[in-house]
Amino acid sequence: MIASSQPFSCFGRAQAMYSDPADCTMFYECVDGHPVYHRSCALTGTVFDQGDQICDWPANVPPPCGTEPVPVTTEAPPPPPFTCDDKPAGTYPDVTNCRKYWECVPGHPPYNRPCALEELVYNPDTGICDWPRDVVGPCGEQRKRTLNVTDENSGTDENSGTDENSGTDENSGTDENSGTDENNGTDENSAGEETGFSCEGRADGLYSDPEDCAMYYECVASHPVYHRPCANHGTVFDEADQICDWPANVAPPCGTEGIFTCGGKAPGSYTDPNDCAKFYQCVVEHPDPFHFDCPAGGLVFDPEKKICEWPWTVAQPCGYKTD
């Protein structure tokens, strides 16, 4: 490579490592409050990859320092429509959206479901929505490629005298184990025999697990009982809507929908949403609300005055005050 006529400077640059334009096996490191570090790749034969911030084999590094093929910039054709044909029951990644996944149920069209949290992405290795840092592949942050050799130099910096440790982790923290679940979270192994649940006499569909709100059973004609977990962490199964959802959106006993709580509320009195002649009172250091009746005779709770009043003095929906 052609040497630059200007010396390298970290002025105006972010803290990071930068290619040496004169030598592909060398790189510069910029650290606030420190001089410019000029380092060499520890492994003989590797070159610096500024994109991945590591030294790697030339075949894995794009030009000019490497020989990795440059991706063609032509627009790729759209992926074919997802279908469950020839696929076993289970969950599958949505290749067009990392925050969604497909669920295949025999005898049903594919279900395209979102991860409950916007921060989560679908993990095809475990069959659930997970944090990007724990996911390998295009939707995650883990690197799968590592140098497949032993570093006999033990990270020795041949540049000498310049911070030999350099604080650079060239393995990039890759977790190769990843806990792969080849069943995509689907347990087809005689779930009914183990739990006592039976699909006999039941229509095809999804049913709550009375022992675990985060699990559900699936009944499909001529198939064994499927025992599945909710894909999104923290969700519970809603049998009425046939989906896993947040507890606040699910009726008891698995959810809290429709149940008044004092969580996040200031001390005071609050209307009972199910009965205008009743009200709740939240008190400091008491997590559960107190439930009171308005005095008999037709009084309703006024949320503005925080007292029980005659209906004609209270606005809708509990009263019929017009002004």
C-alpha cells in the first residue's frame, strides 16, 4: 500500500481502531487522553479489519487489505411467501422482520406473531424472542466467526513499548454454545401422559395449562398433545384470545386485566370501574387497595370531588350532570 504523506492523528476521531494505510498488518488505536497507539496484528498472516475492529484472515476481510468478495449492490429479490408446507409444528423466523416470527400449527394457516417487547428479536436457536446480545445471526449481535488457530504469541504486541495488552479482544466474546433447541420449543413427547391433560372431546385449538400460565396445550386432530411455552418472556397464555400476551391484558387467574391495583397510583380514592356505587382507596405502604361502598340511597362516587354524591351532580358515566 502507498504510505500517506501526513502522519496519523486521532484529533477529531472517535475512540476506536483505524487501519494503517501503509501496512495492512498494522493499525492505530485512539483513546482519549492517550497518545496514538500503533499496533501490529498478533497473528502472522492476518490483516486488520476496520469494519469488525479485529485482525482476521485476508479471506474474511474486504479489499484493499483482504480478499473477501464484495457484495453485489443490486437489490435482492423479495423472499418467497412463508408457508408451513412440509414443516413440522413449531416457530420459525420471519426473514423480513427480526421482531416477528411464524408459528406453524397443523391444519391452520401460518400465524405471524410479534415479539412482545420492541427490544427483543426472534432467536431461531431457542425458538423464543430474546435480547439481540444473546442471538447469533443477522438479527443478533453475536459473532460466529472466530480465528481457528492457537495464538502462540499469547497476544504479544510486537510493536514493543506500547501497551502490549491493548485491551482488544480479538475473539469478540463469541458464545458458540447458544443452547440450540432443535425442536423450536415444541414438546411433542407425550405431553398429555406426563401432565394428565387430554385432547379427547376437545375441539382443535389452544388451551391453558392450569399449572403454568406461561405454557399452553394445543389440540390438533390425529396428533399428540402439544405442550408449548409462550415465546415472549414475561407473557402468559390468554385462552380467550388464543395468544400469549402481557398479564395486564389477560383476565384472571393468569392475568390482572380488570383488577384494580394501587401500583403506580398516588394515595387517594378511585372509582370502581365495575360499580359506580363503590370506590377504592389507596394508602401509603399498603399494596392492596381498600374497597368501600357509597352510603345507601342512590349515591355514586364522584372522581372529581373524591366523595359519594347524587348522580345529578356527577359527570358521566356514573352520573348525568350536563354542565
